[in-house]
Amino acid sequence: MPAVKGVSLQHPGNSLATWLASNHPDIFLALYQKARQANTAKQIKRNGLKGLGQDETSFDSGTTTTFDTADVSSPDPPLQTFSIDFNAPPSTLLTDSTADGSSFLSSVGSSSTASGSTLGSVLGSVGSGILSAIGSVGSYLASPTGLNAASGVAKAVYGAQAASAAAQTIQTQIARTAANQTAAPITYAQNAAGQLVPVYATQTPQGAVYQPLTSQGLQSLTPSGLTQFLSQYGLWVLGAGVAVLALMARRSP
């Protein structure tokens, strides 16, 4: 497989894959496994080897993996807790040939998994780099099958915690991807009670500003939230627009 030079983060699938790798490494690893299984199945079908079946754990590289969806668990606190001081990805192209990209990929690679290892070490055990894995998962998440798998893995991880802030945040990001939108700039922090809280990052001339997100705040970031806003206030917005156009027409010579 040729080396991956860069991954476009303007592609919704790649954007979600990068966000998951940075914030939910266990879910990312489960999806990476599924992406490789799907790729293997395509190669078998393309080569006309349908009679050989599909091995759930063997890949085209000839290696086997020790992680699968069943190994993904929800520790207490859920998954990984991040400091508010996080390393943000580039805005357009993720590559290891720039200082910012290399620093971000290194940070992602050192993310801890539920098993106590790091994302980089697990991927290294199957012969993959961080950038290549993000590209693989990004392509998988560009399909309805991949998005359904992401939703299923998230539900398997959180189970009874489906109403938790992290679970809701993941579903928000999946909904954005399904609507062909890039992942929202959300990370996590812990409140005084030790609970995981999603925060929205806004870049300002003075640096990043982080706003805690409630359930309503997360809903506003989904396509359905925008639809709800327009259904409630669309006539007011339209009326204001008509008034502005009328005022401009009146002022025109």
C-alpha cells in the first residue's frame, strides 16, 4: 500500500475519523478494524474468491489484530479524559510533512486506550501509521455502512450511558457527517464533579475560547437543529431579509 501523503479534512469522513482518533481512540480502533475487514471483502470479491469466505480477523497485510469491537469497553470515567489544552488538527490538510501536522499526529498516537496501550502502539502492531489509519477510516465513514457502524460501536461502548454527554456528542458528529458536514470543533473537559463535558472551541485573535455544551447546544450543531431553528424562526428571518432588500431598493438612485 503506498504511503499516505496527506488527508483532506474538508472531506466529512476524514474529518470525523480525525476527530474520533483524537477524542475516542477505542472507537476509532474498532472502526479501523471494520474498515480493513470491508476492504478485504472488496478485494476478495474483486478477485473472484467468494468461495474463500471472509475472515473477521485477517487482513490483506497477512497480519492479525488483537483488538476488535468486543474488546472495546467503557471505563470509569468513560474512555479518555482530555485536558482543555489540546492539540488541534490543521484546518484543511492533515499531513506528517509539516510541523503542525506531525505534532498533531504524534499527540493522537500517544492517546491512551481502555486497555492501557496507546493508539499508536496498537496501530503499529498491525503495520499501520496514524495518518494511513485515519485515511482508511475516513474512506469507510464516507459510506452509510461506515456511519451505521460508527453509531453501533458508540452504542456498544456506552450502553446504558447512551444519554451521556460523550455519547450525545458522538451522535452529533455522525449526524453532521451524514449531512456532508465536517466535524464540529468539540473536545472534552472535566467539571468540578469529575464528569466529562463537551466544549466547543472557537478561535479568536487572543487564542481559543471554549464554551461548555449542553444537550441543547449539541442539538444546535446537528442538521436537524438547524432545520428546527428555521422552522421556528424562518418567517422572522425571511421577513427581516425582505425588509433589508426593500430598504436597499428605496435607497438606490
